Amino acid sequence: MPLRSARLRRGAATAAVVAALTAPLAAPPAGAAPPVAPAAGSPSPSPSDSTPGVRALTPGVARRLDAAVREVMREAHVPGVTVGAWTPDRGAYVRSFGVADRRTGRPMTPDLYMRIGSETKTFTVTALLQLVDRGRVRLDDPIGRYVDGVPNGDRITLRQLAGMRSGLFNYSEDDAFFRALTADPRRPFTPRQLLGYAFRHPVLFPPGRKFSYSNTNLILLGLVVEKESGQSLGGYIERHVLQPAGMGDTLFPGGAGFPRPHAQGYTNQTADGRVAETAGWNPSWAWAAGAMVSTLRDLRVWAPTVATGRFPDGRPMVSPATQRQRLVTPPGAFPGAGYGLGVFDVRGWIGHNGSLPGYESLTVYLPSARTTLVVLLNTDIGHAGQEPSTLFGEAITRIISPGHVFALPAQPAAR
């Protein structure tokens, strides 16, 4: 298949962070580096040095972060990015750089709605785990008990789906799916249509044999949540996850809806490889695997919530026993990285990244230092085989948490 199409077909989001599944992208568009807007916000330094493993976010550290973010933007041709880092007693860093819209020059700002791609998986799996706690489903139930027609459905468990060890083909790698999506990026897809693209392929390996990131897994889990809760997936997540967490700016759109203000997105994952604007594209093709929208403020809340299993008011989001199972992260393809039930652990940072055409995100929490990092950007065009969100994550954590660097090797060039 053409190199330009490889990454979109890999999926709604970049799980390559733990599984080496993302193919390299075409070269970034020619031209000068994007303009950098005046930084928004200011650091909140604290003299305290009591938090282990994380530097205080002093003005000097903020200046280093500014320079590092700008350098990644320049090298990777990123139009705009917002970064937030928060550590108790050691300050906060919130900055926006570049532009939200290249045509108008509108600056990137911290209040914009952004598509968060596969961070959606953390919400879908949370919904599933809540149903486990309610006794509606069991993690070791076979998916065939809930959804008909799944290859190996009598053997693949819900746990294996959530942990990316089912062996099911990833529908977003199917040629016919790619042609349909790129022919009309605004068309809607149903979950059953997405499964149809996957199930025309043989299984890749017996269930549980190894890790293989597949958006098909999350479509199935979304259907389980709907069947056993009696609610739409978006409705369940709104009532049982977002509202208790106080995340009023996060939503599961029913179609192409995108609240304002939002950033314009830029991708080269198109039929002809040209860069396109994507704010109006319909994310229904990603559904339970990657359709959600959020903001910096809400993702700041979500990072410790999903990593600890507790809502901000201290109530359990899932039971402690279930949360312990969630955080069992067997190694993936890279040293220091593992994937649990809808979350990864990269050198101590717990959370997920996301990539949808035109948008990328990274929302992670470092429990040992109670530190949150959120990165939101308006392109998914990679650089030297790397996701731009990963480049930002590495550059930032080398400064703020040198003992816990969010570092992953670049993918090899395509042959």
C-alpha cells in the first residue's frame, strides 16, 4: 500500500507507543516552520523541592520548556500545540504555541476543544470495568456471549480485547475501509460496518498469544457496554464517567459535531497524500476507539482519575480490585513500556495517547510524583517515523522528570 496511507489505516490512534505498530508518514509539507504565537498563561513556581523525581516548575524551567517545545514544532512542522504540566507544591506550566488555523492565523489557546483520538479507549474501557464491578459482565467472559459473529468469539475474552491481545484484525488497516473513508471523510460509519471490514480477515494469532493493537477490540467493547447497560455508549460515559468527574467539556459526539472554539486540524492521511483540513471530518469511523472531544482543563482532571481509579472527590470510579487489574501492564515491544486494560505505562507515566486525522494528544500521570502532563496539537503528520505527540512528550519529560522520560524509539523506514 502507499506509504502515505499506512498510518491512518493503523487506527484511530497511536498505540505504536507500546507496540511498534505505526508505519512512517510521508515527509512534512515544505515551507518554513509555523509561526509561534505568544505564550498563553504563565508558570506558577514554588520553592518547594519535596516531590521526588520531578523538577519544580520555576521560571528557569519554564524557559527551557518553551525552547524545547518550539524546537519540536520547528523540526516537525507542527502548526499549533498546547502543553499543560501540573505538580502539587511544585508549580504549573500552561502554554500554547503557534496557530489554531493556518488560513486565518488565529492563535492556539488553552481553551480550545480538540479531538483526542484513542484517548477515547480509556473511557470505553472504564465503562466496561464499571459494569464488571456491577456484576453485569466478567473480564474473562468470551465476547461471543455478547456479540455474534466474532471470529474466535468463543475464545476471546473481554480482558484480551481491553488489553489488545485478541488477535483480531484491525479494521482500519483494511483496504476497502481506507478507500471508503478517504473517498468521503464526512460519511458516517456504524459499529457493525466497522466490524464487517475486520471480520473479512482471518485472525492473526490465538487469543492471548501476544500484543497487537486493534481498534476492532474497542468497537466490540463499546457494543458490550451498550448491550449490558441499556444505554448508548456516549450516554453511559456521560452519566457514569464524565459527570461524576466534573468533565463538562468532554463529549462523545454523535456525528461530526465539534464544539467551538476548536482548532483546525491538518493531516496528510488522504487518498492523494495532500495535506487537508479535518475539523469537519466525521469521527464515527473511530467510535468507541477514538471519536471523543475534550479540552486541556478536562484532560488535566482525567489523567489522575484514570490512573488512580478515583474521581476528584475521592469516590472510586472503579473498585480498587478492578483498578489493580487494569494497571497490570505486560511488556509491549519496547523496553520500559507496557499496556494494561485500556491504558499504557511508559516509564512510570500512566495514560494514553491519541491520534485522529489532524489531531494528536497525550494525557499521562506520574503517580510517584502526582504529576500530570497533557499535550494537544492540531496535526498528526509525523516526523522521522515518530508521532509528534511522542516527540513533545519526550522533550518535556527530559526536562521535568529526567528519571521518567517518555522516550520511545522511532520506527524504521518503510521498505
